[in-house]
Amino acid sequence: MRTVSAPFALAALGLLTQASLAQTTEQRSTLADQQEVAVTIYNENLALVKDQRRVSLKPGATALAFRDVSARMRPETAQLRSVSAPGSFSVLEQNFDFDLLTPQKMLEKYVGQTVNVVRTNPATGVETSEVATVLSANNGVVLKIGERIETGIPGRLVFGDVPANLRDRPTLVMALDNTGATQQDVELSYLTGGLAWKADYVVELNATDDKLDISGWVTLTNTSGATYRNAKLQLVAGDVNQVVPEMLNARVKTMAAPAAAMAKDSRMAEESLFEYHLYTLGRPTTIAENQTKQVALLSATGVPARKELLLQGNDYYYQGASGELGQKIKVGVFVEFDNKEAAHLGMPLPKGVVRVYKKDGTGNAQFIGEDRVDHTPKNEKVRLKLGDAFDVTADKKQTDFKKLSGTSKYNYVFESAYELVLKNAKKEAVTVTVQEPVPGDWQILNTSHTYTKGAANTAVWKINVPAEGSTVVTYRALVRY
């Protein structure tokens, strides 16, 4: 007989070893058998695990219990093969047991069955035992003892055995037909949830905002229910399609890891894999259960940077009379740099969050903003919005509007005029980029400052605003629909 304490005070730990011993027909493999483990992590909660162990197998039909696998394994993806003697066994059946042994689970499995209730007389220390039937294990235990019903039983409950389908650790049980050696090196590979990675960057701007230093980190999160000791870690870069049930379309978006070759102390090697990139950490690392781990990926210094103050307009006020369009309109602050070898970069950068800092007058780094960037291939531009300028604002109004012709929205011709006052409270001059999205077939009839056509629907001005001063921009536009 095996005993555990009463509900919510049950001593189930003593059952853990005995539970496994009850299954005498199984050959168990634990982490003590593990020779090596490799983990390839994608983003969005997906990883490929390759667990290689040295196991003993009986000839003929046998059951191999592979313990300490991921609790979030996708069992339909599991594959066991012999590394030392390929083809020496075949897998006939496999069962994934993830219902783990706990006091509550023991009670649930014993609903409708009998247990012994052992009570201790506090005065004499004498134990008495009664047979009870477990009626319920929902939010407590309900027992039938003789002709009475009892709950909240003091003392201990004694169970006859541990149910065969309860395990102390997630276990994959495989029925094998072994025609090879009794001792073999085998590899179990499977896809699992609970493992993910993301990229984070730290950027420090210099005093003049024209150069930056950047370092990149990969943050690994393991909630898979297993520990991967001294694992060979690989990260996949690219968008890997994944089929999900119930006709739901989903994609597992993985991040393109930045090649650490950008840093002198390179820590990851990069290679092409199909239409993706594979990055391998140059040393083994342990990914513990319920752990977040950060691994350094890249660093680069002296990267040329550009700061831009941007005022973005709207297209609605070209279609009707509007009057005042805004007072103290905020001007966005952007920083951009090129992912090129000439800029000390030039490798695929992953999607992630970039946090930017700058030193104050005493030399302390202060946080000045962050932005999320998408995958950025080599030779592309990285553009970050850090916030809105405090000292640079704009006032804007429509000074004229008239309809020249048209009777429907498909043949209107409008003419409108605008005044934009850019104000700068800084002690140094600034340049503000003004972008106006103009709808329809348009032209600027006249303007106080030179503009360029940034796109088919965009007029762009680069306006110099003096220190502690202002600049007035006026223009007139013709729009045809």
C-alpha cells in the first residue's frame, strides 16, 4: 500500500519513484541517458528539439518510455530513429503521457474507487483505518464511509496503487520491435510549443545625433515544461508557414537573427537554409524550464545616422473648406541608419524593439524613445520614430478654398491655399520635413518655398527654421478628381 496525506495536504512526492516502478514492462530513459540535445527555435512559440540518448532495448517487442520531454510536445511530429544502428527497430505505436502526478490528479483518478482513511488519535497516537469510496474530487474531496458522507477528512488517504496513466514527468511511450543490439544511440526529434525568441536592440546616439553605437540581444523564453542542458542552440530567420487546425490560416513569423560577425567577438555562425537563414550559437547553453535567457548577438560602433523632424499632413482638407487645421501641431522625431557594410553593419537584422539612449550633460545615458522594426535585409534602411519634438511645433490653416467645376465626386476641380507657420524654440536652427499627401490629379500652383514630388500623391518641403524663430510657408494647390 502507498499513502499520501488528505486533500490539499497529500504527500504525493513519496509516490513519484514508486509510480514508475509500478510499470515493470517499460524500459525507461531519463536525462541521465542523454548524450546531446539540439534546439532550433523559431518565433511565435515553435521549436524543433533533437534529443539523443544511449538506451538499452530488449530484443523483440518492447516499450521505451522517453521521460523528460517537452510538456508542450506536438506528438504527431515525434520521430525516433537509431543513430548507431539505423533501421534496427521500428516504432509500432506511441503514446504521449502529459497528465502529471499530483495529489489532486490521484483523487480524480480514484473517483468511484475505494481508498483507506487513516486517522490518528491525538491523545493516544493510535491509528484507525476505514474504507471509503471517493465520490467527488471537485474543489475538495467527498467520501462515502459506511453509510455517511464526509468531506475535509483529517489524517491521510491511502491509495492501493498509482494509476498507470499518471506520470511524474512528461513521457513519450513508444512500442518498438527491436531486431538490433540491446544498447543503441537513438535520437528523438519533435516540434514543440513553449520555446520562443525575440530580438532587442540598444542604441546610443552621439552628442550631434549623426552617429550611433548599436548592440543586439536575443531573448529566449522557455515555458515548454522541460530543461535542455548544454544544448546546441540554433535560430531560424524567415517566415515559415505552419498549418493549424480548424481551417485557421496562420504563419509562424520568425526573426532574422543578426549575424554576430558584425562584432569582433563573433558568437554566431550564419548559413543559408532554403529561403531562410540559420544562425548557430558557437557554444552550448542550458535553457532551463521557466527561464528567460539573453544571448548577445551583435555590436557595432560609429554607425552613421540621420535625424529628421517630420510634419505629416492629411489629404481630407484638399476636398473642402476647413479653416484652422491645427495649433501647436506636433512634429515627429525620427532617426534612421543604413544596414550596409560601409556603415559597419550589412547583415540581416531581425524584427524587434530598438531602444535608444543619449548621454546628458553629466555623461549619464538617458532613454529617449523606442520603436519596433520589421525584418531588415542587408543594404536596407532602418527608420525609427522616437517621439515628438518638444521645442518645434507648427500652426496650420487653410486660407482659401473654391470649387472651380464639377457636379459629382468624379469630376470636381478644387483650388485651395494654405499657410503653415513652423516655430523653433531651440537655440540652434533646425530643418523640418513637411510631407503633404495631396489626393487626385494635383499640382502646386505657387509656393513660397521649393518643393519636390516625393511620390505620386506627396509634396515634400525641406524648411529651415532659425534658432528661437519661425518660418512661414504658403502654397496654393489645384486638385482634379
